[in-house]
Amino acid sequence: MTTLSKLPNPNPINTEITLLARKQKRAVPVIVGVFAIIILMILGIFLYRNVFIVRTVICSFADQPCPEAAIAELERLKTKSIWNTFSETQSKFKTALRQASAISFTRKLPSTLVVTMIPSDILGVLNADISSGYALVNKNGHVTEIVLERPTGLTVMRIKRPMKVGDEIETEMKTVLEEFSGDGQSIPFVEIFYKDKDEIELRLQNGKTAIVRASGLAAQLNTLQLLLNEATMIEKVSVIDVRFLHPVLR
């Protein structure tokens, strides 16, 4: 019978060295990956702070150069990150210019910011006298332009004092313009004379005068419409005052 001799036991020191070498070999890619990520992060921070910043601003407003107030505000954006949301700037724009209904920011990398301001639509027209012209009021409630000829297709309201570009009209005055500029408006008026928020005269097509106030205007106009439908009731009156719970006819 042949007896097999036992294999010699491996050297424990050699075994440990072999295992350590294997671990180090596996660790090298991990270390390289970590260093690569750190380098990319440093590079990203450098680009974010030094390359992708606003250096040039192009601004347009209704296909025209932006007003000086807007340009001054935009100058403050330079050296800021181009990835900024600029929400605070949008708010300041609307407050300062009062003419824009919307503002958009377009980025042209690496450092150009294109600002487009969309003007607010015209709500109505105010007029104090012929010499002062007609003041166009936008939906933000601000006078954007003074024209000499009476605009067509817009509600014109007479006022006591002339307005100038940039003026903000009273809230009640804006309410009246909104009410009479709406598509559902059916009162057959010829002229509106805004004396103050509590006394607004309407010269009607039938030659009569109606008096309303800004507060609760919609309800007053509904009452006025009902009275106008009753031709015999108002036949002999010249003034219809609907500011009160019970209309006053005189």
C-alpha cells in the first residue's frame, strides 16, 4: 500500500502578504474615483463662480430697448451666477417699471443674460381736458403713455386732474375702468365722469344721467340695468342715483 505524504502547510506570512496585495489592488480604483469626484467638484465650483456668471445683459421691452430704470436694476445682476432664478429682480422690475405683465430670462452660456419684458395690456383711457391729452392706463393701473388723439376701442373716463406717464391711478378708479371695459358690460353709456370714488356720473345714450360709486359697482349697475329696462318708470326722470339701497329718481 502506498502512503501519500501530506502537503506542507503554506507559510502564513506569505498568505497575509498575498491577501493584503489583493485588497490594495481593489482599493486603487476606489481611491482614484474619489479623487476624480473631488477634482470635478472643485472644477465645478470654479466654473460656477468664475465662468458661469453674468457679464453681459441684453434687455428688450416691446421690441425696444429697456427703460433706464430697468437697465439700472440689471446692472446689479452682473457678477451673479447665471443660474440664478432672479425672482427678486422680477419683483423689483414690476414695482419699479409698473409696465410689464411678465418678465422672462434666457441664458446664453457662459455669461450672457437675455431679459425680455412683456408690456401689460391697456385697460382704459383717462382724460381731464383736451390740452392734457389722453392718458393710457395699463392693467397694472399705471399710466404708460399720453396721446393727443382720442383712442378708439377703449373705455375713456373723464377725471378732474391730468395724469402723467408713470402715475399710479387710485384703486377705485381702476375698479371702474375694469368694470366698464369688461366684455359683459351692457350699460349704454356715452361718457363716464369720475368725480371721486363716491360720485361717478354716467351719461347715458338716452340722455339721462346715472350716478354710482366705486364700492359695490357691479351690484349698482345691475340695478341700473333693471331700471333702464322699465322705460315707463324712468320716462320723466333725468337722474338715476343707484348708490343707495333704494334708488333715487329725480
